[in-house]
Amino acid sequence: MDAHISDAVGRPDLIRLDGELVCLRFETMKVVSALAAVRHLLDTGAVRRGDTLVDSSSGIYAYALALACHRYGMRCHIVGSTTVDHTLRTQLDVLGAHLEQMRPTADLKLDQSRRVARVREILRDHPDYHWMRQYHDDVHYLGYEAVAERILAETDGGPLVLVGGVGSGASTGALAHYLRKRSVDVRLVGVQPYGSVTFGSEHVADPEIIIAGIGSSIPFGNVRHDHYDTVHWVAFDAALAGSIDLLRRHAVFAGLSTGAAYLAARWERGEDPGRTVLFIAADTGHRYVDTVFGRHREAARVDDLAPRQVRGTGELVLPWSRMSWNGSPAPEAAVPRERGGGRR
């Protein structure tokens, strides 16, 4: 029996969809990293019960940190994106988390940099607060070790293709790290939106919405570019098609980033048929009911979609591009001024 709801929310399901295609499905993925991070900070004396933890979030991490603070008796202060919806705002309020939500803006890139600037202002006024630095402190890798062990057990340690949205870098980077540490042969495939600096697509704009949580307009220290073998860039329309097909074909109701990962995973299965292809479903599809699933009749058939194979980021085109990354270093715009952690 679980001691707290966060254990149940953070526990993923492994679902074999079709042959060698496997879905690692979370209700809320970042609960895994937030719980382990807060527990580590308490165990090492970096924070104490009753302290205030602060960070920026576009949504999922806000809920994850609020749950971790609820479990461990901490206070939670979130600087949230304009994309934080009414349901999440209400949950955070009832859980006792303090949410400062950015004013609406047409530029989500500006929203992200404004959030980080606001966190710095809060720390200036409250130096006793602890900044979780989910984008830069690799304490957020720790929670994925147990997930990697479960993947290892249920796939018998065979060769894998691991596919997932990159985002802060913690989930895909940590899973690949811990699996490789256990001698598993892993090809790591990162999924990005257009307009993200992380893998050099900031010069290509998506006319629809940016897929939240899998890219960035600022450098992230937790992204270890040399871990990645292949990168897919997926636009909103293609990710929508993936999300709709995943629900229609396999009855998995998951978010937009999952639709993009599913699309990439289907393609990678054809590229490397001797491996199990496992893709990450980071959250459920509830916050996309209107913007994605309500548009299911206009979704393209995934069988009609294919990525453009590119040799460099200067060749990227909508709606879907694929490139062999081969462990290359970070693009200049994606190199942070500071890196945190060093715990792995």
C-alpha cells in the first residue's frame, strides 16, 4: 500500500502496444524527479522541513513539486507559465502551493525568460528560499534510477531505442544514463519542437502553438547533448496526429508531447527493427481535450507522415525533421553559463 498519493501518481505503466513498440506511461512524470530531489535535499541537510522551495514551471513540474512539498512538509512557491490552466491552478491552491502566474503573452519564449527573472527576484527578497533549478540541477536525475531498473527487468536487458521529449533533459538523459550504466545497449532519441534552442531549431517557427515542456528558449544545464544519438523535430500538427492515432489505435490518452514521441518511435522502429522501441508518455491528455482531441477529425493519418532526413539544423523544415546527432556537443546558443549538480 502506498504511503502517499505521490507514489501512485509517479509510478509508470509499461504497455506493449504493437510488437516491439512499448509505451512508458506516466500520470504525471515529473513527480518521480521532484520526490527524489526533495528527499535528497532533506537527507543531505540542504533544506529542512518547513522551508520554502521555489521554481519556474509550465505546468507538470508545478504539480509535481506541490505534491513533494505536501508529502515532506515543505512550502511551495511556483512562478507559472501563462499555459497553467484552471484545473491545475485550483489543485495548487488546495494543496497550499503559492502560484504566481505570468501575464498572457503572444510569445511563449518571452514567458519562459520572464519566469526565470521573477524567480531571481523572489530569491533576492527571500534568500532563505531554496531554488529547485529543475532545468539545471541534476538532482532531478535521481528519481529515474528506479524507473530504469524496472525497464531493465521488464525488457530482459535487450537492446533498446528510448524515445522521449527532451525538455529539461532529466527524464531521457537519466534513463539512458542509468540503463547504460547497467550495460544495456541504448540508442537515445530526443524529440523537440520547432523554435527551441536546445538542439538548434530556434530559427524555425511553428505557426501553431509550441508543444509545452519538450523544448526551451533558454539554455538548460541538465541536457547532456552527448547522450543523444538521434533528434526528431515535430510540429504541432504532426504531434496532434500522433496523439489522436495513439488514442484511436491503442486507447492511450496522453498529452501532445507523447503524440510527438509516439510518431518518432513508430519511425525508429522501422529504422532499427531488431530493438525494442520504448517511448515516454509524460502525462495524460486532459489538458489537451479542446486544443488537440477536439480537433481529431482534422488529424492527418500517421501512415502518411514521414520526417525529412537532414544533415544539419539549417535544413530543418516543418512539420517533421530527423537528424543523426551522434553525441555531438550542444549548439552554442544551448550552452548554459552555469551547470549545477554533478551528483550522477
